[in-house]
Amino acid sequence: MRVGLVLGAGGVQGGAWLTGGLDALAAATGWDPAAADIVVGTSAGSVTASLCVAGIPPWFMVAHSAGETFDDVVDARGRPQRDADRAGGARFHLERAWPRIGPGSWPLALRTLREPRRYTPAAAFSGWAPRGLISTEPIKEIIRSVVPEGWTEHPAHWVVACDYATGRRVAFGRDDAPPADLADAVAASCAIPAFYHPVTIGDRSYVDGGIYSTSNLDLVRDHDLDLVICLNPTSSLHPVRALDPREWPGLAFRRASGRRLGSEAKRLRARGTEVILIQPLGEDLEVISRNLMSTRNRNRVIQTARRTVAEQLRASGSRELLAELPQGDPRRVRRPSGPPSTWPRLDEIRALVRAQFAGSPD
């Protein structure tokens, strides 16, 4: 079975949901997400996907975020895990650059004005909105802790960003994309316009791949996959209504994200590929902040997602497909400082994690 894994955009809150959801998927199926034939990540999804394929399994991300310390584990530069950032890169400080007056990208702004039908509302906003002032360096540091330079060893690991001048989607890691270090590509994929400062790769500036699509599920359409599993934090299976006007922008965003996701899934299924869509439920929406960049409740979002995604998988009509997933060991941890071929099973770590999550469904 050839399998694709697609992780969508969603800010800090969406990244937390993806961490919990991916852990639930691995626990329920016994499948290692890093073993997918193609892995695509956009924005927050690019961080989670990159850590996963670099050798950090979802259960470890969950435990690390919750404050667990593992004395046996060091990062790719030999630093102990206990000293690593537990905020998933959600540390905000100003970029060392002079602020610009006017639209963040005049070329993109004028393009969306001349040909508005060719661009999404998010792309139009990105061109006309002021240039972001927040540095992406904390995001780069998270990625460098597991891949100091270059790219992961995965044969088809793609990170989606958008050219800040043209709005064109770029899947870094593909043969047709400009060369880039993984840390720079992920930072570019996460560079939300008007918030983060754009990321320069080569002679071009890039921003969040979510301005093209929050999911970018259609990127895997022509690759003869049997099954694609997509976790998308910004849409929802729960009927959402909002009486509070403050909720309306988020509601409109989720509906647009869901429509785009449905359209992309329809095209994929028309090619004969099975698609499993995993999205937040009502219980998730109750704990996910209205502000997707909020650092509050991250662990609560993670734990809720572990439960709701497990429920979705049990109730899914795709259980037979999930049962056919290639079996692996989703609890393995690769020591980043060791040889790339070394994947030891750390029984001590597993025992600690089982003790921490004693009584949980998995």
C-alpha cells in the first residue's frame, strides 16, 4: 500500500491539535507516520511533519510538550532534551529589520488587483497587509535541533510555502523547487503575512503556504497513492454557528478551509485514491483558542485531540483501510546525534511515557 500523509496549517493551536491527532493515529493503527511514501506539511503542519520524518515520533512530541524529561535523549547538536524549547517555536520577538511603510508586497498586491479571480482572498490580504515584524528564528531553531542543515532523509518530504511576489505555491523538497535548508523552508511555510517577517531563500521572499490552501492536499494527486490521510486543523466536522460577531471571521475561515479541503479530496478520489480526512470536532473547538497563534491551552488542545481523533478513527467507515496500513513501530526514537541508520528502542523512555499517560485510552 502506497500511503500519503498531509498535515495542514493552523498556527500554534493547530500545531498542538496536529501533535495530539498524529499521536492518536499512530497509537490506533500501529502505523509509523514517518513511513508514509509522501509527507506534505503546510505551516504548522510543516513543523510537525518535519519533526516526525526526522525521527521524533508523535508520542515523544506529546510527552515533551507536557514537560517530560528524558535523560537519554540529546538533540542533533548534542544538547540534552530537558533544555529544549517546549513551546513548539511559539516564542515571539521582533525581526531585526526596518519596518516598511505600505503593503507588505507591492508585486503581489498589484497582481491580485489586476487578476482578482486568480488569487485566494488570503493571497490578496497577504499582498496588501503590512509586512510582518515577528522573527521566524524560533521556528528555525526547533527544526535545526533535529536537522542542523540540509534536508531529511525521507525520499518525498515536501514543505509548502508561497512566493511573496507572485503568490505561487512552492513545495520545497520536490525536484522542481529551489534548493533550501529544511529550517528555512519550514520557517517560510509558517511565515503568516502581517505577523511573521517573510523568509528569504535564494533571491526570493516566501510566506505561509496556507495563503494558497490550508491543506494543499491536491499536491499528491498525480503520484499513484492508494491512500492519503489528511489532518486539517482549520476545518471542522462539527456544524459551527456563532452569535458573537467576534467569532465570525474564524467561522468564515473554517468554512472556506473546509470547502477547499473537500474540493481537493474530491479530485483525489476521482483519480482512484482513497482519502481519509481527520478534522477537529466540537470538543476540539471548545478548547482551541479563537486566536490560532495563542500559546495558551496547548497541552489541553493536544490531549483533547488525542481523544477526539481516536474516536473518529474508531467510528470511521475507513477502518478496513486503516487496518491495511503497513505495520511498523510508531514508538521508536532515533537518536539525532547517532548514525542515520540507527533506530534504537528506548525501553526506559517508553516506560516513563506509559506511566505518565496511565489510564489513557491508548
